[in-house]
Amino acid sequence: MAVNLYIPPESSIFPVAGVEIGIAEAGIRKANRRDLTVFRLAEGSSVAGVFTRNRFRAAPVQVCEAHLAGGRGIRALVVNTGNANAGTGPSGLQAAEQTCVALADLLGLEAQQVLPFSTGVILEPLPLDRLVAALPAAVDNLSAGNWFAAAHSIMTTDTQPKIVSRRVALGNATVTLTGISKGAGMIRPNMATMLGYLATDAGIAPELLKDMARGIADRSFNRITVDGDTSTNDSFIIMATGQSGVRVDSASDPLYAPLYQALADAAAELAQKIVRDAEGATKFMTIQVEQARSGEEALKVAYAVAQSPLVKTAFFASDPNLGRILCAIGYAGIDDLDVRTTRLWLGDVLVASQGERHPDYKEEDGQRVMKEAEIVVRIALGRGTAADTVYTCDFSHEYVSINADYRS
């Protein structure tokens, strides 16, 4: 059950000029499921990506990185669900490349202008014949208005589609931003078991877009965790078609900051929707750490709390067993942490200070906050001025059931 996940009506999902999307049924893992998605981009579009740091990077991730580095100008993306094409060795790489060749032939492009993406079960060969056979149907279905359908077609264990769309005034013009993401489990940077695609009709210089993609990923998809697992297939792509007439070529351009912020906000919403729809989630938790000596230190503490199974199960049970949070703070890896300067809040309730339970804390106050669907955990370390935030969820019985039955 997703936690307060907003799904915009189709009428408020804006097409992005220069982006067409086609959907088809390939039967990759299950019959009668729309599991193949194709994006076609206008000539001159800029594309940048951020990918998983898992050493067992899936074949499509490796091909994407090579094609982006090739500088041929990306004109198409192809996404399949049901099979990750990861842990598949040389034959997996060949299947990813052949997917690009097949789509390029249909679109009149070079194979190096196509980026392939896969998500699903790891360690199984990609059914290339079924994928390639369905590509013509996906191409025939290309339309600028298929964003909502695409949000559904890239889902795996997701229960809800994840989509954002907005129009933003930049100077005297208006630009459109629309994006989709998927992910529900194996979520922990860098990055999460997720796919994310964000497009704008603003024009952005290719090298500048690379820098923007990395920074935006760090502020969004690299600030979420469900279960601490980093997947083999994580990919976040930004596409800038330039069809609006607005163009940003450098960080000194006055339009750069508002455009960057708009893209970052959209990516953050997509990332948080992944946590809201995490496998079995019943609570959405924001872990805020402040007064750290560095951002890295703040993240250490935030992730220690966010990924603790004991903390997450307590939140599922609405049990204010808040000593578990203190325990996680203590083992986060800050060897000289002074517990006397550390304070902990649960929502608006000050729980601990001076290394012990706060004298005004009452169990019923903690219980009141724990029953809420959205909870903020705030931690002040009393060591400096750095701060950071991580978004996570609880662990429920359903999480275990979903992952125990995932391949059946």
C-alpha cells in the first residue's frame, strides 16, 4: 500500500516537445503485459545519465555508459521490464547491443544513438527474440502523449505509477518538465533499484547537462533507501530537447539556477515516490541530521538510522522503542561523537538529550507520532553546521512476502 503517493490526472501530464513514447507487449516475463517502452528524441537533444555503482553492473548499464561516452548524439531509449539482463556475461552484453541495433534499424539511427535499459530478475538470459519482435509495435505506438502509459509499463513490483509533470516560467518563456520513475525494493544508493527518466523541452549544453545530472541525482535518487541493497541496473536519465527555444549553455546563465532547481525538485519528487511505494511500506520517514561536521558525517548517521531493520520494524509496529534510533546513531561510524551534545526528536517531541531520555518525554507522546503515516526523525549532533536528509520507510510483513515470492 503506497503512503500518500500522489498520482496526477492524465490531463495534467504535459507532453515534452521532442519526446515521443511507444509501448508494447513483449512477454519478457509474463504474457499480456505492456513491458516494453521506447523513447524517440528529436535531433539535437542532449542526454546525460547517472548509473549504479554496483560492481555487477548490468549489461544495459555498461552499454549505456559506452554509448553516452561515444558522443554520437542519443536519439532513442528502449526499456524492458521482467528481466534485468544482469549477471549474464558476454551474451548479455551482446543482447543489449543487439537490442540497440534492432531499434536503430527501425528508427533510421545508428546503434550507438540508442540507450538500452532493463529491470527485473537478475541472473537470467534476456529473451531477445521476444523483445526484438515487439519493437515494431512499440515504434508504431510512438506518441507525445504516452507518458502515463510509460509510467505503468516500466513498473515491476511497484503498486503505483510514479510521474511528475509541470510547466515552469523561465525568463519570458515557459518550459515543460515531465518524468517517470520505477522502483520499490533493492533501494539504496548509489543508486536505488530504480529507473528514472526526466525530460524537458529546454535546451542544455551536453557537458553542462552531465554536471547537472550528477548533482540532481545526489539531491534526489541518492537520498533514498528502502532496504540498503544497491541494484545492478539503477539508471537516471535527463533529456533536454531544446524544442522550447530556451537554451542554457553555462552555469553563469541567469536561467541556469531556476532550471536546475526545477529539475532537481521534479527528480526529488520522483525519488520520494519510490519510497512511498516501497515494497510493503506503511510509513514514510524523513531522517534529518543537522549540526554535523560535514555532509558526509550527516549522511552516515542518517543512513545508519534509515537502514536499521530494528528501527524500521519498530516504525511498522508504531512502537516508540526509540532506543533503537540512539543505538543506530552510536554505531554510525563517528568515533568521537559526544552523546551529551546529541539530541533526538520524533516529530515535534524531544526524546533524548544529554546522553539520556529527556526529562519531559512521555511514552504517549512518542506513541502519538509513531501512529502517523509520515514521520520526521530529527537528529542534532552538536558538532558543526552541516546537515543532510534521507528518506526511507518501514519494514512490514508484506516486504518479506513480496521478496520471498518475487520469482514465482
